[in-house]
Amino acid sequence: MSKDGSSDFFTTRLEDMVNWARKHSLFPLPFGTSCCGIELMSTLASGYDMARFGAEVVRFSPRQSDLLIVAGIVNLKMAPVLRNIYDQMADPKWVISMGACASSGGIFNVYSVTQGIDTVIPVDVYVPGCPPAPEGLLNALLRLKDMIARGETHSQRRERALKESQA
Amino acid sequence: MNIQNPVPTLYGDWKEKFSLQWSAIISDLKAKFPDALESILLPETHPVDIPTLFLKKEYAMEVLRHLKDAQGLGFLTDYTASDEGEEKRFHLIVHLMSVETKVRLRLKIRLGENETMPTLIPIWEGANWAEREIFDMFGIRFEGHPDLRRILMDVRWEGHPLRKDYPLRGYQVFLTPEPIDPELFK
Amino acid sequence: MSQENSKNFRTDAPLDVTSWGFPATYDVSLKKDSDDIFEDSKVLVNIGPTHPAMHGAFRCMARLNGEVIEKSFCEFGYTHRAKEKLGENRTYHQFVVYTDRLNYCSALANNVAYAMSVERLMGIEVPERAVWIRMMCAELARIIDHLICIGINAVDLGAFSYFLYGYHQREKAYTLIEKLCGARLTTSYTRIGGLMADAPEGWERELKEWIKETRQVIEEMDSLLTENRIWLKRTKGVAIFNKEDCLKYSYTGPNARAAGLDIDLRRDQPCMFYDKMEFDVPVAQTGDVFDRYYVRVEEIKQSLNILTQCADRIKKGPIWAEDKRTRIPEKERVYNTMEGLIHHFKFFMTGFDVPAGEAYTPFEAANGELGFYIISKGGPSAHRMRIRSPSFWHYQGLDPMIQGEYIADLVAALGSINVIAGELDR
């Protein structure tokens, strides 16, 4: 590309181009169940403003969203519901596990709580904290964008593996 | 030091404030239902904050109805149970309050392992979910309850988590969401 | 353009709607959809457990006739975290963190209620400064809880910007809370027999500034929404829950006061220094969504008054009770002396014993009467830790409340009773 803006051509791989586009158009689905849901609201509200990172269009339908933010406890009664929602999302899809409860069960090692949602669905980024501060979630979002650009997320790896097996 | 030590910033001395009302209620109950009370724990002699009356199960409904209608203890603050591990295993615990005078009273009913309890819904409709919770957590059944399902746990759950013999980490995994009984909508 | 032609334009159309054949006032009988072809067609609707209108994880299944709810079932338990069981397995000190996660919108008030209940069982009196700080915590928590409740209620009915006003102020309150204890949401600020740390120098001054700002914001929010015609249409006369119903279903707190059931433990059964405070208890009469909203707005104003009085009267002093059992050893002693280290180890590993006894300690939290009923058999952990959470009883009343209402009003009703999942499921 020339300096005056008139374009000639530039070279890139199609996959990189697609990933670049994908990482800037995340549609989060807030799966807020408990305390972390309030911090997720903080992140979306005016103080922290997740819109700055291109992920403000919150969609409550799994069909319309590609980033599942699991904010809060997922107990054994909720786990099949979470799995259903993940299955309903269209590929490629990403998952952020926000908070200690979702990531590992946290301080609730009891009969009713899943010990981490990675026993139910694949997770790309874990955010520690109980609940994490909004900065933590924003950092996770940036990390996820890097991972998408490099094609390292579960969903993209699954896609690649599928293509290779078909080839 | 224990609960009998009144602390001014923690509600102060309820003994001083309510003892007249409490003794009036208790003597009234003794006169009306001479056989209903098993034992009485008073704050003066026992480490309890409010009088705790042990009721016989057979008289429970009558006594509670009387307390609500005649004594003004019309507010069901709490309804729960505890696993005591005695010969009669469970205690059902009812906390009552009077909206006008704010006098509080605790009633307990001893229940054996497989005993049932008549439902309190005719007296307080709000007892409905409390009873479902007691059933869910302790496995105590209530006669005449219209909808005695599990409330917090999955309907397929086995065992009752708040019993002392249920392990803290007794996970039970289900791969499908909780089924809904279509009968509910009829 | 001639005069006659202009009559066809809407500007000259009759302002009186009745001339077009519609009834002048809203007719309740229209709710029944009497000549609807869908009459007697029953539709089953499932909302939740992950529906945006159900804040948190609840589920409501309803049988609809047209758009009117005939019968509904509310389900919950999707965030059950076994806090009552944990209360029997953790020491009294360890349980403080679990109380944060009850009503996470106002964690500070839960901390205060729990600390009070254990102290009452042990007969410990905390020093004056700690009591003042606890009162400020409880009121601060009440304000931010109500801000989130009315904000979300408005969001559900379409007023998004209203929510941002309140949330902005909540963020500022977070800064104050961070200065107290370092955490934003789950504070674990109170300890049994004292506080985690003293309020920093000049905290009262910052609090007063915040109070001043919040007063303005509340006025602004009030003028933005309270007389808005759309808001009034969506909330007035919707989901009425009257005084008798409140008594039947054991409603407490602002939801009960909205229906004319005049109970407020801060006034009727004062603990801490509430008897020295001057404040009013707002009570409404109808018990509809609007009343529940407006009682909360007024309560915020009263809480701001209490906060100002507390900030004026607080004095310097110790924050820990003179009781060796519950006193966490000072870090200086722990790091420098053997006895201190052993004391520290014993305190955190085995905990302290609470004398046998039982007590039900109520507290007027943001949502209503939050009670901890603890049966102690003398050990370092409770025999039974019952949490009487207001949301449990409030959510139970939702089924009768929404009977015969439109499905769209379910959202308004649910938002107005402010059910918090953590407190509901425990």
C-alpha cells in the first residue's frame, strides 16, 4: 500500500484476514448467574465500557452470539443448561470463564457445585478473582483477541482439525 | 459469656422487654392446651434468645392457629428444620413474630426418621416453599401439601443434603436439564 | 391550502380518543381478550433459567391465555451453593466469606448481620467506632442495592439510561468500599468482634461528598423517571400485592412497606445505634410495581440522611472488642513472637469455640429481614446455620402476584421485588 493512501495490493493469508475480522466483532452472550454477573454489568456500564474493545453488542440469544461469558456459579443443576447453550451457539465460538466459581468451583467445594465449567464445555480464557475486577475481564477480552488472531482457541483448532481430516 | 449476656448494641435485653408478653403467651397456652407442651426453654434458664417451646406433633396445628388468631403472632418469620441425631431425629423449627409488638417466639416439634407432619399451608400460605425446602434438604414429608417436590436440588437427586449423614461433597451429575412434570400445567 | 383540506391532517384530528370509539379510561375487562380467536388456546411459556429478564438464574413457566398469565410456576436452585451445609463444616470465622455471596448487591449488610448474630451468641460487645462503621456499611449497602434494583427494573421496561445514572454512582461507592477493605463487591469486611481494618483517615469526608453527589443524582433520577408517562403506565396498578398477601407470604423490607405493611426493624426493634438516628420509614399503600419502586427511591434518601448523621457522630477509637477469643492476633506479634505465631495458627486452623446456645438474629438488610439462626453445640463450627433470606419469601409471592397479569408485566413484577439469586438459593 502506498503512503498517500492509494492502494496497490497487500498480501496476507485468507485465514489471518478472517481471524482479524473475527477478533474485532465479538458478540458476547452474558451467562451471568451470580456475583460475577454484577461485575460483568460494571464492565458493560459507563465506568469501564466494554464497547471500547468492540464487544458491546450483547446478545441474549445463543444463536446470535459468538462469545460466551460465563460469569458466576454453574452448579450441577445448571450444567446441562450451560451445555445446551454452548451447543446452540454457531461456530466459531469462544468461552471466557469469569471468576473462581466458574473456573474451579472456588470456595464452594460442595455437593451442588461443578468444580469448574471446563468439565462441561471447553474454555479459552480463565479470569481469576472472586469476583474479578472489571479490569480483569477486559484483560481477558484482549487476551482472547490475541488468541483468535493466532488461531489458538478451542473452536478454531477444532475447525482446523476437521478440515485436515476431510482433506 | 453467652447469649444470656445482653449487649445494648445487639438488640439489648429482650428478656426485660418481652418477658411479660412471653409469660402471658405461655400461661395462656398452658391453660388452653395442657398436654401440648413437651418442654419450655426460657431465656432466663437456658442459652436461648427467645422462649423455645417444644410442641407435641398432634397439637401443633391447633397451637399454631391459636397463636396466630388469639395471640397476634401472625407473621411466620421462618420455618426450618435441623438434624439433631437424637432418638427423635429431626426438629422442625418455627419462628413467629407479632407485627404489632414485635414479640418473637420459637416453637419446635420433634419428629422421628419416617414421621410426617401436617402441612401449615392452611394457616400460612407462605409455608408452602419452606416446607418444600425442608422436604428437599431433610426428607421430612408433609401431609396434605399440594405440591411436595424438590425445590433447590434437581428432582432426580437422591438423598437429602442437609442431613448430617450426607457427605459435603456428595456430587450427583445429570447430563440433561431437569425434566418438567407436564401434570403441573393441568 | 384551504381550511377544509387541512382537517385531514393529524394536527386537527380530535384529541379526545373516545370519539374514535375507544373507551376513555383503561378498561380492565379488555385484559380478557373476550372476542379473541385464540380464546381457550393455552400456550405454555418457559422463561429462564438464562433469560435476560430473569436477573440471575431463575425459571418461570407459565400457562398463558392469550397474553394473560393463568398459572405460573417459579423454579430456582440454579445457583444453589450449599451455604447452610458449609456453615456446619466451616468455622465461624471462615464463614464470613460465604455471607458476602448471599445478597451480592449489598455484601456489606450481610457481613454486618452475620457478625452480629455470632457476637450475640457469644455476648461480645464491639466498641463504639466499630458499631458506627458497621451502621455506615449497612446503609451504604442499602443504597447501592436499591440503586441496582430500581436501575435494573427500569432497564427491563426499556429505560436504559436511567440505569447508567445509578450505576455510575454505584461505581463511586465501590471506590469508597475499596478504601475500607480493598474489595469492590465481595467485601468480607466485618470480623466477629470487630472489623477487618479501620476506616482510613478522611474516609468520612469522602463519604459526605459522595452523599452530596448521590442526593443530586437521586433527585435527577427521580425527575427523569417517576413522572414519566410510559413508566407510570407500565408500573401503576401492575402486579398488585396487598397487605394481606404480604402477611400471608411473610414479606418484609421495602416490598412489604410498599403494600402498607409498616415494619422496619431499624425503627421497631433497633439494634446498633439506630435508636439514636432520625429517619422516616417510607410506606406506600397499593403495593404495585410503582410503589415498590418509589419506596426504594425514598428509602435511598432516608439512608443518605442516616449516613450523614453517622458521619457526623463517629469518633476515633478502637475497632476490636476486648475479647481474646475472637481477636485476630496483630501481624507484628505473629511475625516476631512464637506465641503470636501459634495463636495465629490456632485461630485460623481450628477457630474459636462459641458457647452452646441458639439465637435467631434478624437484621433489616436492603431486601428485608435477613436472619441468621445459629444453633451452637459448643464447637468451633455451628450445628445448624440457617439463613432466613428475604428473597426466598419474596420470590414465593411472585406466582400469586402475576396471576391474571400480562406476560410482559411479569418482567416488571420480578424486577420490582428484587430477587437476588445468591440469597434465594443460598
